[in-house]
Amino acid sequence: MAPVDVVEALRAFRAVALTGSFTRGAERCGVPQPVVSRRVAALERLLGAELLERTSRSVSITDTGRRVLPHAEELVAQWERIVAVTGSQQPPLVVALPPDPDPRALATLRQGLPGYDVRFLQADPEERLRAWQTGRADVALLATAPEPGTIDQPLGVASVEPPHGPRGYSLAWLRRPASERDRPPRVLHLQSEDAVPHVRDPLHRLVHAHGLRTDQLVVTAGRTDALTRVHERADLLVCTEAEASAAGLAWEPVRGLALTRAYRIAHRPELAEAVDLDRLRSRLTRAVAT
């Protein structure tokens, strides 16, 4: 058997498992896609187990892969710390953020952390939490229920046309009139950033209360795809008012619900002695207030 670079193989497996794609995993690793494929295959041969299930159209993680993934993340993080402490340069400061942050705020954030090689990890809530728990992130914006001290953004619904009548959307609007029954049902799209219990669960209950189909509330594959559906089929998108405005859409709160996207800032304890945490909080707030 040819020698296997276990760390790089674990890194490749982690990237593909988290992105659900060999192509996106290769982009995350910064190597060609065939290299990532070979590394994952070599790791599976070494372990004697299938970690990923491949089809012509998709990649999914196996049960064994799910058990291996947290250990792979921990081993890669440990190796990066070993490299950092034996090298001549200070290790990078990794900040885990939601996707699509404001680049101007990120530039200001870097300027506010002199002496650090600041790098940004853009990821969904679950991956940010794993990055924080495994030591891959030094600072992380973690999704949480709103409470004193969290960074809060009110959520509502974006649509092509604002609702008529009282302020706020009633989810009964998702029902199509009899004249449109031959068209696909309208859908309420939930971004992965908001597919967390304190947002998702009240929406599920409201969908059921209005007698709507369960599949009329879906977690979208991406904001661009959801916005296309909003324009194409008059669907709705759960988002902040700033996100709706940037897309040229009307925005209203959901009638009967107070929904909030909230974050808490997690950071390494030693940063409190080297960094102005209030200023860090302010700049992180601006980074996600889009």
C-alpha cells in the first residue's frame, strides 16, 4: 500500500463531508478535485471503511463517516497547533462567521487586531460550533436564542409584493387561490443560518396551525436559489430587513411571531488580555448586519 499523508487525507475528508461536494471540498482545501478524491479514497482504504457515499449527482456521509468526522476535525486542529508552536511565526487567528459578511467590516476587524494574522472561516451554524469546539476557531459567532448580551437581528419575510391590510405577513398567504391551484404551492424558504430551533420550531408550528403542507417550509440550499424562487413563484424568504432591501424586495415581520437571528461571541480566554472586546463585538456586529 502506498504511504498516506493522514493529516491531508483527514483534511480532505472533512472538507468534502462538510460541503457535501468534492468540488467545493477541493476549493476549501486549495487543491484540484482529483487530489481530494484520491486522498479520501486512500483514507478509506487505510481505515477499511466507506466514509462517503458517492452517486453521479451527490455525495453523502455514511454512518461510519459521521462517527469519524469529529475525530478528524480534532486531529487536524491538533496538528495545526503543533505546526504553529514549532514554527517561527505566530499562528493565525481564525474568526468563524456566517456566510456573506460585510467585507468592509472584515477589513476594519483585521485593522483592529494588529499583530495577528486574521483569517475568516465562513460557515453555517453547525460548522461554526464544531470549529469552536475542536479549536479550529479562536473567535466564533455562534447561533443562539436571543438573550441579554447577544447580537440580535429581527427576522421577517421578504416578498416581491408587500401584503395588503394589517402590518405583517400571515402565513395563510402561502395558500394559492383556486384560480392558481395548478401551480406549485408557495414555499417559505428558511436560510441555513436561521434553521435553528428558536426560529425553525415556531415557524413549523405556525405552518401547521394554518393547515399548510409540511413541505411549504423548507431550508434553502442557498440565498440566491431562494431569491430566484421568490421572483419566479412568489415564494417567501425568511431574512433580515437589510437582506430584503439589498435584494429589492418588500419586507414585513411574520404576524403573530417575533423572530430573531441572534449570536453570541465565543473567544479564547487569553484574547481578553490582548484585545478590546467591546470594539471586537462592535466590528463583528457590523460584519453580519447586512
